Amino acid sequence: MFSGDVSDDSGLRNAAKHKERIEIDKKLCRKQSRICTLARQYLRDVTMSWASEELRFANLGNERLNRRLVQIVEDLAACPESSVPQASRSAAALQAMYRFWSNRRISADQILDAHRQSTVASPSQRQRAN
């Protein structure tokens, strides 16, 4: 009977520890989500979106897709240490990311071309500013 009490007590302690770990994990996820939100706000508030500037030459077929590309880049850049679901603004934004990536009309070459054009344009813009 004594050994049964010990195992029951041990099981209760393990269950309590497991529950405590789950609560700690939840708190960390909420904290990380809050940090990502603050990082996104900082990127939007302090600077003109560097992503929109960098991808200004993007031509993915329509303006909505161009804006979505910028939003995806901003979200992922705001939380580079996070997984895609953690870095996305919301469940809807996450679904939009996956739809964007699976869109057959969008190619990596189109996105890279926008980046190349931006890179080539940058030195001339800097010279005009000086």
C-alpha cells in the first residue's frame, strides 16, 4: 500500500510539472508573438518600408500580389528566428503566405528580377542625392 501511495504521488508531481511546462511554453509563445508584433510596428513606423523600397520594381501580374510580396517579406524579416506561422501577422496572413508561395503564376525569377533592378538603381539614386 505504501508503494502505491508513492507512485501515485510521483505521478501527480510529474503531471504538475508537465502542466507547469505547458504554461511556460504558452507564455513564451505569447511573448515571442508580442516581440514580432513590436518589430513589425517598428519597421512600419520608423522607416519607409525597406521591403517596399527594395521590391518597388516587382511585377507579379497585379498590384495585390506585389503588395502581398512586400507584406510577406516584412513579416519574415521582423522575426527571422521564428517559424513561418509565428512570424505571420494572423492566421489569415499565414494562409495568404502559403497561397502566395503555391501560386504557379509567380516565379522566384520575378522576385529576384525586382531585387536586381533595385540593386542596379540604387547607386544612381545615391549619386543624384549627393
